[in-house]
Amino acid sequence: MDKRSLTQLAQRFRDSEARTEILRQELAAAIRQATVDDVPQKDICEATGYTRQQVRRIVLAGDDCSPAQAEAAVAWFASLGHDVDLDAPETDAHGRRIWRCRKCGSHVSVSASGEPHSPSGEARCIHEAETAAES
């Protein structure tokens, strides 16, 4: 194996990852559409190989939050010292919008009940002092 071959293989892998992410989002959108079209959840599970819980999560993640809910979630997250931009949401693997801290990488989203949710709970940003010093 030489450097050129390794570089080509690594690039093919990165291209595959990008295609996979696009297909994951397309499949999530198709699952949500199938739900809207009243395809039984059992059939969706059989077609995709996903569990009923995975299908429920994907469908619920497609429920978009209101601008006020997004603003409240980002404000709550910022109150924990996180540096986040309301106008720069990302999309997670299930199609749900998340807002990521530019300093520590943690993120916040809006739960199905409309409340802010962060996997790190109410943890403060580990780089909070750096954010405050830049202000």
C-alpha cells in the first residue's frame, strides 16, 4: 500500500460518509412522509429494518419547533455559558434541528414537548471563561 492508494481510499471513504448522511436524511423524510400517508408503522419497520422506537423517534424529530421555542432553547443554553448562534442550526441524524456551542461542541435542541433539551443536561460550557473574555 502506497501513500497515493491510501489517500484515494480515504477520499472514497469520506465521499461514502457524505452520501450516507444524505441518504439517512432522505430516509428520515421518507419515513415521516409514509407516516403522513398512513402507512402502518409495522410496514415501515419491515421495510427499513428499524424498530418501532426508532421510527417513533424519527417521526417525532420531524416535528419542527416554533421560532419562539428555538429562541428560548438557545437563550437557556447561552445562560449556561455556551456560545451558540440561533441562526446557525445543524441537523442531527434524525432530522432534528440542533444548535451547537462553538466552544465545547455540546448542543441543545427542542424536545417534543417544546422544552430545551441538551444531552449534557444543565452542564455549563467548559470554555465559558474563554467566551466571557472575548466579549
